[in-house]
Amino acid sequence: MKQFLKAAAVAAFGLIAAGSAQAQSALNDILDSGVLKVGTTGDWNPMTLRDPATNSYKGFDIDIMQELAKDLGVSVEFVPTDWKTLVNGVVAGKYHMTGSASISPARMKVAGFSESYIAVEMFPYTTKDKADRFDGYASINQSDVKVATTLGTSFEKNVRDWFPDADIKVVEAPARGFQEVLAGRSDVFITSNIEGATLEAKFPVVRVKNAEARAPTPIAMLLPQSDQVWINYVNNWVKIKQAQGFFEQTKAKWGL
């Protein structure tokens, strides 16, 4: 009997230890390894931009993640990903978090989010030479209009919802919807006011006239859904940095 009880106690201890190991937070992993792994697409100007020549990143997101790593006392490693696998990377543990992503019900089913620190609105854009062709959303929702969007982005769902009668062209990253329009293979793309302003300054694109802002969306970092310790840390860090004016200063730096 004593041997049975001893064996049961050892087994129970093993289960508890295993449970504790499984329950270890990403925060512990980051502090133990000295590295914060961040998934980023590198294709959302001015949030995250990858320089293929140097494999380095810059942007609003990059500044945010570097500041978080500094406060954690660790280095940051940017892990390349794309929009269609962004959430999967968090779920699979390929990185501890992502940079900025739109908060959506679909993503909330499988991943957690930090507190929001910026918001975006969506607009349709076209090239200047086609500007007179479009007036409002109804003019885009036509069978002879090609609307380009990138697979796995929140823009893809919006395009399908808003323009069901249009000819929708879906491209995969690293290709982007706006590139299809600039190349003349499509007529319209949608993007956020943040990226749109950057594109307007750099390329001959304009907002479609009389197309009001749609889908105001809070932006936040994606985190492992069940890791409340890590989520709490990041949320409180966001609050501290908001109180210190860090986010406003970084927005101003990148023209947001």
C-alpha cells in the first residue's frame, strides 16, 4: 500500500511539474533566452518596412518593438512572416508576438491582442489617370472594375464584402494590391489611411472621390491567446508608454 501511495505521489508530482512546464509564459522564455521574437511582414509602410539588401527593418512597429525589448532588457529578433500566416505563427510559437495588426473577430478566435495604441480607417484608391472613372463605392462595384487585394489581409475580406460584383484579383505576399494597380493590371485597391498617405506621397495614386472612410479598426499586437501573464505585461507596458507620450512621439516621427 505504501509503495502504491508513493508511486501515486510521484506520478502526481510529475503531472504537476509537466503542467507547470507547459504553463510557462512567453515572458519567462524571453527573459531566460534574452531574445524577444517578433513576427513582422515588412511590407506595410510606414509601420514595418524590410530592406532586402540589408535584411533590416524600419518603421513605427519596429520602433515600438525595439523599445519593448529595451525595457525587457533583451534583444529583439524580427521573424519574417506574411499576412496569411501571421496569426498561425503566434499560435505555433514561432514568435512571441507580432507587430501591429487589425483586431478582428476571426483573429480573436485563436489569438490574443494587446491594448490598442492606434487606429486606422479604410479607403479605396486608384491611379490619377483613372480618377475620373470612379465616384464613390457604387462606381467600383461593377463587373468591369478590377479590384486588387492581398491574400490573408483584413483588406481582402473588406474587398469581398464591399465589391461583390467587381472582378476581384487576389495576390499573395510579397505582392501587394497597390502594386497591381500601379502596374495597370487592376483598377482599384483599398488600404488604410496610414499606408494610403504614404503611397500618395510616393506614387501617382489618389483616394476615390466621394468614398467615405469605412471599417474604423483598432490596431494592436497579436499575442498567444492563453498566455495571460505575457498579455498582462504587454498591456501594462502599453499603458505606461501611453502615459509617457512614447506612442504619440513615435506617431509624429512616422507622420501618423
